[in-house]
Amino acid sequence: MAQHTRIEVAGVMKETGMVPLFYHPDIELGKKVLKACYDGGARLLEFTARGDFAFEVFLELNKYAVKELPGMIMGVGSITDAAAASLFMQIGANFIVTPSLREDIALVCNRRKILWSPGCGSLTEINKAEEMGCEIIKLFPGSTYGPGFVKAIKGPQPWTSIMPTGGVSTEESNLKAWFDAGVTCVGMGSKLISKEILVNQNFEELRNSVRRTLDLIKKLRS
């Protein structure tokens, strides 16, 4: 079962400003990535469940986080149906992220008071998601829409909380553009947890990169 309510998760997303995204079938490697992100200051991680038996990997990573990393909030992304969302919530997912707006997923998450963040690409989809109780919208793919889209949405709807995923990097100019536009937080995958880091198992560099990025976000918001 989840350790955190949707309100608690949304609060941490807003506070830290970043959600690292990660998938790898190797459980031990995943634990090292998780530990490096945690030591760098991250308090959320979205496990992008894209591979075979991904639920088994997430189960072990979540057990590890609960036991060894106090305050680390594990969620699952790339969820495309209610059955998968229910399975991952049963094994402890604290939030569910989807590539598109799915009412069936909204229903099962709301039933358990679990945060769900649907991928939206239009004002109509954003409005529909918020009517269904969504706290934080996932703008996906972020690279297609850009910071200008966020700024346009925030004009008439300043209450809308947006998390772009895809098209977000650790570069200051990129992060500045997103946060100046008004995003609540950003989702960051391979630009943060790169293939090179995973191949070389350079977890010290990952820890330092997470810390630098979080410090930069804090500076940009001040």
C-alpha cells in the first residue's frame, strides 16, 4: 500500500521541483541509482515501467526505499490502463503517471487517494483532467509544446499545476525557461540519469548532478 497521500506527494513535487525518471531491469543497479538520487537530495522517483516483469523490479526497489531511504517517495510511470495502475498501487506506488488522459486510471487512483498525473497536450485535456481531480498535469511530450505553451495556459488558468516531461535538461537556460513560464516541477529522465552513467555505474556523478540540478531549481525560484 502507498505510504503517502496524493496531497503529500503533490506537496513534495512542488517543494523539490524535480521528479527523476528511471527504468532498468537490473534490481541491484536500480537500488544504486535510487540511492544516488536520494543522496543528491531527490525525494521522489518515477519508475517508468516499460519492460517485462517491471512490477517485480519496482516491488524490490520500493521495499528498499521504504527500509533504507526514509522520506523517498516511489511512483510509477508509463501506465496505460487501470489494471496496471491497481497492481502497482497494491505493491506500494505512491503516485501514478500516464502518457495520456485515461478516465479509468483516474477512477482507481482517486478511490485510493493516490496522486495521478496524466499526459495532456491541450487546454481541453487539462480542463478535463482537473475536473476529474488531477492535482498536477503532466505536459507530454514537453519538447513538442515548450515553455511558451505553459505560459499561455497559466495566463487564464493560474491555478493549473504543470510538470513537463521530455525536453527538460539540466542546463540552466532550459530550466530557467520552464520555471519562468510557471511550471510546478519538471520530470527528468535520460538528461539526468544518462546511459553513460548507467554503463559506467558512475553513481557519484549522478548524485552530484542531482544535487546541482536541485540547487539550480531552488536558485531559479528565489
